[in-house]
Amino acid sequence: MVKDCNKVLKEVLKEITPSKEDKKQLLTLAKKSLFLTKKEAKKYKAKVILAGSATRDTWLPGKKEFDIFVIFPEKLSVKKLEEFGLKIGKNVIEKLNGKHTIEYAQHPYVSGLIGDTDIDIVPCYGVKSAEDLKSAVDRTPFHVKYIDKKLPSKAKDDVRLFKQFCRANGIYGADTKTEGFSGYVCELLIIKYKKFVDLLKAAVNWKPGEIIDIEKFHSGKDSHKLKNMFWNQVLVLIDPTDKNRNTAAAVSAKNFFKLKKLAKEFLDKPATNLFFEKKSHPLTEEELILSQIKRRAEMILIKFKAPAVVPDILWPQLRKFGDRLQNILEEVDYEFKVLGKDVYTDEKEFAAVLLEMEVSKLPKVQKRIGPSVFDSKDAKRFLDKYKDHALAGPFVENIYWTVEVKRKFLTAREKLEDSLRKTADILKAKGIPNNIADELENDFEIISENDRMAQLMKEDPNFGIFLRKYFEKESLI
């Protein structure tokens, strides 16, 4: 097994290690960019460091990128930091004959494209320790220093293998869409377990709430305290530069168990195919129809224009919107039932919430069960409310006052239409996320017809892939 494993990993490394030419090109550009940024930063008494996997040779081919952090004095105002940071970034990208855009995290920063290489030039504060952070980006210099010190050069292939293993299976990245393992987390896990295979062996035995504390900041007796501090987080990897931070907080329960399953698969039967993305095909109209016949559940899609916000804001808002729609449909007064839901966006034009209904149509009559006959005060309120407009009753069922009334909405579509055809202010008051509420006020479409969904799949094949993944959920055991 060990021989097979080593053979597989050697084959994979041949495929995922950047060529000497690519490495030379990236490092040459990184050095030039660093030199130009230092020159610009001197005007503002700022220091500069290079960050990212390019500096440690743990990057994967196919995407050339690196970050430059401009570290300003702590006493500088936020306004000046942002102003100076953008000036430096723009000037550097222009001198490199590239194109730049302004992106936004906690501070605005400059993102540049030089040929086929992405460069982010990010301003931050030079604080003394991670406990003195003024913004989230201030911690990056601490991360760079720690990884440079603790990650042996011989471990770079193990980091590369683990990153590729995660990327191929859709769990690489701490962004809000992916909810997976960041590059920093991958590097820390290799520092902890030394080898890729040993990391997989450990992952197979991880339990939800697993605590990994590389620098042993916390003793064993602190485990209960840590579980409370990081409640509901499936993997707790204490940041070696900040004992109160979980670097793996972004990892979802789904991706935690997905890694465990993939690790076991590889250890049981080492194979190169686990390191390369499997091509997924869009669902066809025929498959969509067959899936619905098999499941006998109505599919409802709420489609609208994607709000013009960054993906890290858009995806959580979409998920929150999906949760809110389910709550609206399942309110006691309406009694619809959602079997499953998911969200999709191309992050540009198309955004949608998919609802699969367990109960989407209801009878005209609805039974309302009121208070006990012994609860005089509440019973009077109930009887006064329904005595003049009940279809039947009020009558007593067991010991409860009961009425039958005419149902306001007979289908989930009617209820959704009524709830969402409102002004943005009303939608926001109902708990619809702000950016989505603004788009819904402009327009939206409620779709359950297969031919319309098929049309959307043809217009956007990724939407068809999204539907396939919804219907063909993978087993995580």
C-alpha cells in the first residue's frame, strides 16, 4: 500500500508542480513588484512584505498570483491609510503596464492584472502583536512570518498535494461560497502533521469539534472552554499567532465530512483521480422531468438579478434569503412545508433560491386549534375573533376550542408572490437581506415550469450543473 501510495503521489506531483519557467517568471515579477512597491511606500514611511504561496513555492499551476502588503505606522488615520494604500497600488500597477481595479475587504485595496498574473496590493497597520489588530488584514504579516519560520522547504510538496486534493474536490478556499480550507489552513495542517498522508490519517479520525493547537496555547483542561468559545465550529485550528482565533472557522460541516470521506478513500485505495476535478455535466430537461417524477415534489425557483456586491457578501445573503423564504412558507398560519433548498448565482446577472416543496398545495379549508376550554381569558379572545367568519365552529375538539376557516393561500407560489411583491423597505422589515430586497423591488420571477428551467440551463450551463448536484447529492460516509 505504501509503495502504491508513493507512486501515486509522485505521478500527481509531476502534474501539479509549476514548471521551472513559470516559477522563474512569477518570482521575477514578484521581485520587481516588491521593489517598485517599496520605492512608493518609502514616501509614506511604510514597510512592504510579499505574501502568498508564491513566496514559499506551494502554489498550484493554472493561477499565478501573489499579494503585497504595505504596512503603515499604527498612528496613521484610517482615511490616510486607505488614501495612501490606493495611491501606491495604482502607481505600481501602472508602472508594470497592468490593469487595476479597486476591491474591498475591511479596507479598499488595489487588485492588478499583469499578463496572466493577479497581484493584490493591500494596506494594513504595523501592529506589535495579533492582540493589537486594528483590522483583519493586519494579521497577515504575522502569518507570513510564522509560516516562513515553521514550514520546512521539504514540506512544500506536501502542502501542494493537500491544496490540490482540496481544490479538485471543491473544498479549497475559505470564501463564503466554498466554506472550505484556506491556503493558510492547509499550510498549518502540514506543519502539524508533517506529511500529506499523515494528515489524511489524522483527518479520518477527526470528530466534530476537533481541536488542533499547534503551539499548545491551551492545556487539555481548556477543551470545554474552547468548545464554548468556538461553539458549532466543526474544526478548531488555533491560530499560532492568535490564541483566541480559529483559522478553520470557515469550514462547513459538509466539507469537514467530505474531507474525512476523501481521506479514507485515498488511504484505502490510492488513486490519482482523487486529485483531479471530475467534469460535471449540466442536467438535461429530460433528467429534470424524470427527477421530479421520481421525487413527486414541486420545484419552485425565485430568480432575480444578482446584487452588485462582492461574492463574500452575496453568498451569505442568498443563504439567509433562502432561510427566510422557508420560514415565511412554514409559518403556522400557512402550513406549507419545504423539503429542501439551495441557492445559486453566477455572481454577475443571475441569482436564485431553489425550493423543493414537500407540501406546496393545500385545501381551501384550514383547521385552527385554539386554547383549552379551561383557559377562559384566552378562550374568549379566540371565540370573539372567529365567531362571525368561521366556515365551521367554533366547536370543541377534545378539550380545545376549534374552528375551520377559509385558507388565504392555497399554493406556495401564491404565498411567495404575495410576500415578495412589496417595496424594498417592507421586504427589509420582513427580514429579507438589504441588497436582495432592492433587487426584488425591481423585479423577480417565480418559476416552477420545467421548460422555463430548461431554458435557464441552456443559457447558463453552470445552473444545470447546480441542479444536477442538488438532485444527485453525494454520500459523505
